[in-house]
Amino acid sequence: MTGRSKPKGHVVADAVAEELVRRAAEGDAAARRRLVEETIDDLWALAMRLVRREDNADEIVQETYARALANLADWTPRGRFEGYLARIATNLVLERWRRERPAVPLDPHLASPAALEPWQRLADEEDDQRRLAAIWQAVQRLAPEPRAALLLYHAQGESCDSIAGILDVPVGTVKSWLYRARNEVRRGAESLLRGRAAVSQTQIGGQP
């Protein structure tokens, strides 16, 4: 997806969003375009952090707007319109994850810096690319809801309150998911690294 030029963090003022949604719900095409223009940067960034691939992120964004614009009556001025979009997008990603097979192991040599960057926040400063790749693979193995909570918190920078609203669960549930997910990721990454080290030692030992 190209042509996004607004700075990250752009937020539609509540009063403006309320008026745009009202007009869009009445069939105003210009209002619908404005809603998309004002929110697409942050929505695409969220989708990209959750699914990592541009083609998948584009699909999530397109379907999010299709659902949101078809159901504008579901949004209420009590919450930000961006939060409404984030909730739809995250639910779409969760649906996709539930249909997926277990994650294919990630070759650390193929992992791009962009894909690994968010996991710097879950790793110690001395961790190298191999460890970061193991962390990402462990994240991919989490159950969908804890995985979404972890990504929203660490990669997207959302608060626990915000995540609770997006996932439609109590804040306590979000905190529990984050606690368990962090522990599972750390244990999973360490297990993957130990397994790879054992394989490497076996290969070295088997050489003539």
C-alpha cells in the first residue's frame, strides 16, 4: 500500500469524527473518503505489526474499512473512531490466526530487521539476531488472543486499557494474557535456542 503521507499518530478529533461518521452513514461519499484518509496510516501500521507482510496488511485494511463503513451505526461517540477500526482489524487478524496452521520455523538468516525490530523490547541488549528470531517464532506459537495482546502492547504501544477495549475483555484478562505470554515467549525462545545449539554441536561432532 503506497501513498500514505500523514505522520504516525494522526488522530481525528472526536467532534470531527462524529460529524464525518454521521454524514458517511447517510451516504456522503466525500465523508467516507475523509474518514479513510484521516485514519489509514495508523490502521495500516497496526495491521503491519500484527501480520508483518504488506499484502496481508493491505487485505486486513481493506476488509476493515469494508466492515466499518457498512456498519457505521455500531460506532458510538463514546469511543475514538480509530479504536473502532482497531477492534475490527484485530478481530480480522484473530480470525486469520485461528485458521492458520502452526507457524513455520523462521530462519534467522532470512529475518529482516523490520520484522525483528519490535522484539528488541522483549530481548536483552546483548541478544543477537538469532535470539530475536527465536523470540519471534515463539510469539507466533502463542494462542491468538494472548498473541494479539502481546503485539498490541509491545509492538503497537497500546495500553492495557486500550487493548481491553480492542479485544473486548476486562483489563485483568489483558494483564493475565501479557504475563503468561511473556513467560511462554521467553521459555519458548530459550528452548528453540538450546535445540539449535544441540543440532549445531551434533553436526560439528559428526565431521571427519
